[in-house]
Amino acid sequence: MGALGLATRGLKAARPVLDAVRAAEALAKEGGEVALLPGGESATRRVREILGTPPATPNEDALAVLAVAEPADVERGLPALARRRRSGGGALALVVGPHERRQELERLLLAGHRIEMSDVAHVVSLDDRRGVDDVIESVLARLGDEQIAAGARNPGLRAAVGRRVVTAAARRSAAIGALPLPGLDMPVLALLQVRMVAELAAVYDRPVGAERALEAMAVVGAGFGWRAVGRSASAAIPVAGWAVRGTVAYGATRAIGEAALARLADGHDLIEGGAPLEKARPIIDRLTGRLGG
């Protein structure tokens, strides 16, 4: 085959990877903004620290969040939250404190039906891990499909969004890996892994970039290799072969995702110094070693 033919084949192979990277990065460009409304001064300041949210800019599409810890906070911030809800924007009231106080704050918030029960989330404390997680999960639940963009805009959300991205991709990989799709499963798994890694990079505001998409082919190559291991192992256990294939696909995707998350959390680019695959290699070796045994 001549040079032109090889180049054409290379471009055809790279196109799906390029598209996957571009699709992931597009998710980080729209939405995901959070606007903290004036409520309880100390509670609002603490929620801003948790989310890493920058000072609000006028944007009616942003998710409006009101933190209240005292009755006076309700009167201070509820009118603005109610207006945002009436205009069709996202609204979330975080009530903070012991059970009895939160019940009273909720009653005040719901009086007059200016907001609904679904707009209220309870947080016992903003100073412990559970409270921090409750705030983050409440915000992400209301952002829905805008979570990738939310992570890019609000650094405090990145770890949680990253975990969600990895878990979702690993579960999809398991489902795909378990299906009898000879010749199709490997490319699908590989592209799913490429998209996952690109989404993680977008969440951490370190996009891979279309110009570097070809380097993501390392993920594709790894996906093909690990999928082949799954096929070999399942051949030795024909009755439960689908489970083995699904397990290998799940483990491979999760290992890539966890390695990418670790590198991004440390402030590194994914490609700089080598793809995250080398960090994933020991995890995969242990997984395949157990299967082989």
C-alpha cells in the first residue's frame, strides 16, 4: 500500500477518536455555573469554599444556591431564590444546622409556596466530611447533564464529578464487554475509554485538545489488548464467559480512569510524561493474574 493509502487509513482510524475528544470537551463549554445568593454570611462563605465557586456574574441560567442557618437568612435570600425559580432557573436552598433548626428553616422557606420541597436540601454541618459531601451531591443532583462544565468552573466539584464519570464509563464498559459482539466490542470499548479520559481532562480544565487526539490512541491500543485478555480468559470458562469479559472491561476502564484522576488531581496534563496507562498497568496486571490463576 502506498503512502497515500496509509495516510487515508490513518485518518479514518483517527476520526472517531478526534470526535470523541471534541464531544467531551464540548460538554465543558456550556452551563455548569453556580451563583451563591446572599443568605447566611458564614454559611455562604463556607459553601463557596466547598464548591470553589468564583464570585457570581449576572447569569439567569446559573444554578442559584442559598445557604441558610438562621431565620434571618431566609428573609435575606429567599426573595431572590423565588424569583430565580419563577423565571425557570435552577434553585437550591441549603438549610444548615441541627435537626430542629433545619425543620424550622424549611418551614419558613416553604411558607407561601415560593419554592418547593424539591428545592431544599438538608446539611447537618458544613465543617465535616459528610456535610461537605452532602453539599456537593445536592448541587450535582440539580446540575444534571451540566456536571462536566460545573467541574471545570467550580474546582470543589471536580473530584466528585470525576468519580461519577469513571463509574459511569466502567459500568458501560462492563455491559459492552459482556455482549457477544465480535469485531465491534473492542473499538466501542476503546472509544468509550478515550471519551472518559477526555471528559476527565475537561473537568479539571486541562483539555486534551483536538491537536493531541492522536496521542489518545494509546488508550485505544490498551483497550484492544485488555479486551483480548478477556476473550482468552472467558474461553477457559465458557459457562461464565460473559461475566469474565465484563469484569475485565470494567476493571480496565476503571483503572484507566482512576490513574487519569490521580494525575489530574496532582496538577499534571494527561499526556505530559506519558499517558496515564503506565500507572494503570499494575492494576491490570493484578486483575489478569487472578484470572489466569
